[in-house]
Amino acid sequence: MNSHDVEMHELLDRVGKLERQNRSWKIGSMLVILAIGISLTAAARAQQTPAQQNPLRATTVVAQDFQLRDTAGVLRGELSISSGEPKFELYNAAGKVVWSTTPRFTAQSRLN
């Protein structure tokens, strides 16, 4: 073999190596683009799902007042503290009390 054949063989080896590296970069970049696309799609879908499918679950809730409202936002029930005693009331669509609890004992009668 002469030097020209050796140079051509070395050149063919280098081109083959570059083609393999290029193919690896193409596959790697396509996988990265695919992963980004999947994550963006999953994020967009998560924003579109209604919150009622994933209700908030808590072991303890502390509040001064709890309100029950219908889909139109009208107050239909309330659990609260009135004069130091718990009170639970249910309202009709017009806002009038249809059912209410009254404390059986006052704080003073429990002490006696």
C-alpha cells in the first residue's frame, strides 16, 4: 500500500467515526426534545383538570367560621361561634334560616 491508500483509509475511518457521533447526537437530541414535549403536555393537561378530581385532604382544619355555598355562590349553611357558643344554620335560596341549632347549655350552666 502506498501513502495515498493509507491516508484514504484513515480518512474513511475518521468519516465513519464522525457519522457515528453525529447519529448519537441526533438520537440524544431527539430523546431530549421528546422528554420536554411530554413534560409540557403533562403540565398543560394538569392545569386543565378540574380541582374536584383532586380534593384537598387535611387532618385538622381550624377556622372561626365555615360557610356552605351553592354553585351560584349563595350562602346555604354556616357553622360558626356566636356569643361563645357553636351555631349551625341552614338557609334556603332566599337566605332565610330554615334550620338552626341552639345551644342546650350555656357556658355558665356547665360550670354550676
